[in-house]
Amino acid sequence: MKPLFGYLYLAVGIFSGIAANSFAKISEGFTKPIPIVYMYLLMMVCLFCIAKAMHALPVGFAYSTYSGLTVAGVVAFAMIKYNQVPNIYGLIGIILIIIGVVMVNYLGRLN
């Protein structure tokens, strides 16, 4: 598989992971069945795409990018939808996660 497809799978995995986590919140503690179904379906899409991305990209790169950007995306979703703005320490932590993803992607080259 070409690396371009790996990046596309990674992007779909990130977006479906953010959506799955968002539906977990919307399900209100697993009390609403429709959001639960969407959450499970999106999580399956997410895991499939991450596995395909790891087939074309280095595992450390793919998983660190997926995890960091999914966390940042879920925080952004919570800020927009639920007005849950983290305090200064939370914001610094999210910024450090994004910096870490950038460092892994651009400075963490494999031999």
C-alpha cells in the first residue's frame, strides 16, 4: 500500500474516532440506544482505518498522530458543543500534545 493511502486511512480514523467519542457523550451514559449504535459503528471504522494506516506507515507515527489529534479533536468538540473550556493547565496540556505530534512527525525519523 502506498503511503498516501496510509495518510488517508489515518485521517478517516482520526475523524471517526472523534465522532465515536462524541457519540459516547451524546449517549448519556449508555442510556440512549441510537447514539450507542453510531458509536460502535464509528469505532469499528476507526480501528479498521488505523490498522490499515499502520500497514502503510510506521506504527509509532500512525498511532501517535491518531491518539494526539483525536484527543485534541475531542477537546475541540467539547468546547464547541458543550462550552466545556479547559483551564489554563488543560490548554497547555493540549498544546503540548499537538507539539508532540508535530515533533514525532517531523523530527522523529526512523533509521
